[in-house]
Amino acid sequence: MCVRWIIPLLAFVILTPVSAGTSGSGSKAVVPELVEEKPEDVEKRWRLGLQYFQGTSNSLGEIFTGDIDTLPQNGVRLSAALVLVEDLWDWPVNVLAEGGVMWHNEKSAQSDVFQYTMAVRFEWTEFPWSDSLRTRLGFSTGLSYADGIPVAEIQNRGTNSSKHLLHYLEFSLAFNCADLTRITRLDSLGVSAASMEHLWLFAGIPHRSGAGGLYGSDNTGRSIRGGSNYLSIGIEVEF
């Protein structure tokens, strides 16, 4: 090939833009943009709890002021909850639907009692120390059905006359167990904090009463204004 043809050919190759992936018609191929897949946000999570509770002969007011007299009667509660809303209206508030079964060990004072609860729980989750210790302050309100009148309720009201269906309240406080492990330095002893990420130490004050007479009167005609109060402690796991 003559040199005079080689020079123009080289100039054409060098000066012509090279488009990778052109189609046969000369148009550029459309390269799909890579989009990073993100895991779906978990909007609803389950909670499963197991707590030990101890009966008291005190009112709620007395318990909150530290005046606590425990009773021999105690028991175990199994609860399940579903997170309905997280960060309600962009506030650090969770809303849950929960249900539970409480077995009252009446210590031979009478037949053991089973209590069933359904409630809505509201949790406040933001505190000045939340970066180092995640905390949940909860308030539950709903219904309580007992197949018998618990001894704690009889002691508190001074009568064994009441109703099976009454109001249910609970004040609770929960701390993340992974954070507690790190704060107490248990991880330095070989305890795995990561394995406790979804485990919470749970303490509460379950309360059953007539809500100031809202549920009517007992068999003696007295308005049901008192009720039973308990102190509970246990664990709650989320999944």
C-alpha cells in the first residue's frame, strides 16, 4: 500500500471517537444504569416477652412514691406485640398492639387465676443517653379479663366482689441488652454484645382496675375504683 494512503487512514482512526458498544446501525447502545438495591425497611416487627411478676397491696400512687408492700402471690406473664407505627408523626414514638396471658400463682389462698390482656402500647424512644443506652418508656392501655378475682385485687379493694372484665394499664421501661453488656463491660469477659442486639431488659407495673368507676359497680353496689398492681421484670425479644 502506498504511503500516501497510510497517513490519511491513520489520521482517520486517531481522530474518530470510539464508541464502545455501538449497534450495527451506528447508534449508541443504551447501557442500563446500575441501581444499588436497598433492603426494604421493616415497618412492622414482632415482640415476644416473658416476665415474672410479684403482687402488691399498694395503689399506683403509692408504688410511684416508693411505698411498696409485696404479697406472697406472684406469677408469670407471656406477651406478644406488633409494632404498628414507628416514629409517629416524626416524633420518637412507637405504637404497638399487644396481648398477654398472666398466670397468677395464688399460693393456695384460692384457685390460681388466668388473666388475659389486650392493649395499645405507646413508647417514647429518645433520651439524652440513647446513643450509649437505647431506652423505651412505655404506656399501655386496654382491657383485662380474669377468670377469677386475683388476691392482689381483693387485698387492694378490701372485697372479693369485682368484675371479670376491667381496664388494663401498664407503665414499662426497657433497656437494650447489647448496650447494657457494653456499659457493664461484660463483653470484655467474653459475653457477646452483638448476640443481644434484639434483646431488651423489660420492667413494668401491670395494673387492673375499674378506671375510677368506668366499669360500673361490684355485687355489693360499690363503684369499682381500685384494682390490682404488680411489679414485673423479664425480657422482650424483637424479630
